[in-house]
Amino acid sequence: MTVRGGEIVQAIVFGRVFEVKKDANVTFRMAGYTNETEPTGSGGLHTKQSVKLGGFDSLPLSLDPDRDDLEFLQECADSGEPGNCSITIVNGVTYAGQLVIEGEVDAASGDGQAEITALGATFEKV
């Protein structure tokens, strides 16, 4: 039987390895296309295809203040440039791409983590 889900065992953001919350349930997607389909007046289909970005949403990273992890993530976000990002799940499968950090980069004092979202033109199984 193949393992179909589980923990993220490694996360690399802009070349830096981060620890990820043990029970994290992160949404990640491959880059590709989305389809919107609607009927035509004659009973056929009209499909519009749009490019979609790949990446991940709400990846909870454990922050180490001695490494200035929060400052590092904010600098990466401020650059607006893509960087090497990857996640490896427990079954050994890795997804990677050149991603840009989107949205806020905020730390939570209670659990010492920050959740980041990163998207880019490519995010694929390697």
C-alpha cells in the first residue's frame, strides 16, 4: 500500500531549511491551467482556460530567533523575486519550484511560527 499523505519532513524556502509543524496540513498545487466551462446556446460546451500558479498556502514554519528567520522571510518577501522553494512529504516525494512569497509574513508569539504562502510559474514533482 502506498502512503498517500502525512507530515512534511522538510521545507526549504529560498535555500534555507525550516522545521514544519508536526501535524501541518498544507495545501500545495502544481502549476498548470484551470478550466471554466459553460454551455452554449446550441447545447455544446464553451471552455475558457487560464494559467494558474503553483506553490503552497499557509505553510507553518518554526522560527529560530537566533537565525533571524522572521527577518530572513521578510527580506525574501520584500525582494518580490522568486527563490528556490521545496517541500518533501513523508513518503519521500518532493515538490519544488521558483516561488515568490505572497501576503503577510507575521510571527505568532504563542507557537513561535509563521505561516507563509508562496506561488510561482513552476511547482512540480522532482
